Amino acid sequence: MTAPGTILALNAGSSSLKFAVFAECAALPDMMRGAVTQSAGAAHVLAHDAAGKCLIDQPLADGGDAAALATVLALADATGALVAVGHRVVHGGADHAAPERVDPALLAALAGLIALDPLHLPHNLALIRAVQAARPHVLQVACYDTAFHHTMPLVAQQMALPRALRDAGMRRYGFHGLSCEFIAQALHEVAPALAAGRTIIAHLGAGASLCALAHGRSLASTMGLSVLDGLVMATRCGSLDPGAIFMLGRMGHDLATIEDLLYHRSGLLGLSGISGDMAVLLASPDPRAAEAIAHYVYRLALDIGAMAAALGGLDGIVFTGGVGAHAAAIRAAVGDRLGWLGLRLNPRANAAGAALISAADSRVAVRVIATDEERVIARHARAIYSENRARTAPSSA
């Protein structure tokens, strides 16, 4: 009997590449997980097998993207025969509402969307092309962070701009969709009643957003046209008065400088002047750190109220992402601000990072679920690989 092939899930960020390898079978068991991180021009790779055994933990002599991908592919090859590679693609625009097999026509179509996402799409497409060059016969699948939010109604998609601009693609898309998809599926398994109700997913990491979820479908997101909108993030500003852009221009800043400021030098880093890392700020005695955290929590609670309004009520909140799943102090501070919703946390359960952290008498259930975007990518890659294999299999007739 032939051993199952393997599926590689690639989750590329601005300064890191998370990856995971799964066996190509219905349960998609983990075989390996890891990440390539970049810092000050140096790259480092770390990977563990399913049992937690370290497979590699070392700097890369050549810190370039090509060397990083070659290392990841070599690690994947050691687990078995690679049959598919799934990619997180941040922006799919208005027309790409589901995962798709990569082919030249799709690459051309996605290249045409770069104006919508000039910071992420070029990087995503470069990685797809690099895999294509290294493994030309392996099927690749594009999985869009925007796809999950295509269920948002028109009223939630619109921005108050001339209709011609909306027709040109300027609308609210929503992001972190792969994470939201995982949480929605996990809720069906661990809390089916909540999954059928009105829930807010709080994906809090270096990037952060809220998703208003009703019956497992996205109704609204705090992120809009770009990943800048909404919550305060590690280095991104979140919601901003558009007049600030004009003021920065009149102060002499060009467009590239403003873009860098809003994406890379704002958020928690800009507010504190210390760091964009929530763990660093929580441990800091500097009053600027406390000020940054207070504003972060204020905006988070404010936008949870807005998402509850979009849902017409609230049955539950799910915290996920690096901050959401691990920063009990942030969850506690947000909970304190949301008492008006009837929300009460169980302090002991929250401190322990339990799966259910709301008090018994809380009118709003509050859960903590670790997200797994790589598994969602692998599910989609496996489905498309299976469809393709069935379509191309020789007929027995």
C-alpha cells in the first residue's frame, strides 16, 4: 500500500514564514511545524515534529528568501512525497471568494490586484512563483484571507465614497479570514449552541481584527479596504481620521513615508515608543507602556460594542491570536470594560487560560481558542488536490 503524500502549508508574513506539513489523509495529522523569522537582515529557522522533537534550530547562512524556501522544502521532503502546497494569500479582491488552484491565469489576475494590497500581494505571489520554480509539478492552492468575509452584506462592505470608486474595488473586504474560518469550525465542535448564535472573534496578534459572526458567517469586520483599519495593532495605527493623512502631507511627508509610518511605526510601538510586542509592554514599568495598553484596550472594547451592534446582540466572544490566546491581563481589562453587556469573567479560569473563561452568571460566553491557519490552508489544499486527482484518474470503463 502506497504511503500517503504530504501537504505543505505556507503562511507568509511581512518578516516571517510559518509552515506546517500534514499527511494527505482525511484527518490531516501534523507531521511538522516551524517558522523562518527575519531580524536585522538575519534569518533563523526552527521546526519541530508532531511529537515536539526539534528538527532544526539554526540561523541560515544565506538569509534570503530563496534560501529560506529551500530549507523549508528540504524539511518537507524529509517527511514524504509532497503532493500539494497551500498558500495564505492576504487579498483576493472582489472576485476570489474561495480557495483556487494556482495556474498562469490566476497569477495574472492576482497580479492585477496589487494596487489593492501593495505590501502583501507581491510577497505572496513571489513565494508562489518560487515554489513553482522549485517544484513545477506540485499542485499549488491559493487561500485568501478575504474570502471568509464575502458573506458580509452590502451595507457592511460599503464605504461612503462615490459609487465609481466602489466599482473600482474600493470597499471593505475584511481580513484574518483563515483564522476566523478555523474558529468558526472549532466552535461547531466545542460549543455548537454558540456557533449557531452571535459571536465576536477577537483575533489579536501583531495584526488584530474583530469579526462579527452569526450562524458561522461573517457579517462585519473591523478591517476594511486594507489591514490598517480597525483595532490598534503592534505597529499599525488602526482606525484613523483621514484628515491626519492630509496633515502629514502638508508637514512635508511623501506618500511612501506616510505609508511606512502607518504600517510600521504606529500602533503600540508608536504609542509607547518602547515596543510593539504586547508581552514586552505588559512587563514594562514605564508609564508609556501602560498608556499604550490602556488605549489598546479602550479601542478594543469600543469596537466590540460596534460589532455587537452589527449583530443585534451578543452571545459570545472568542479570543484568539498570540495576544488573545495568551495575554490574560488584556482579556481581563477588556472584560472589565464590557460589564454593561452582562459579561463577567472567571478570574481564575482567565489566569489559567482555560477554554471557557466567563463566569457562570455571565450573559456572554467567553472562550479562548488557539487558531490554526496552517490547518485551514492544508484542508483547502487537500480538497483541491483530491478533486484534481479524481478528475485526472483514468476511467475504469
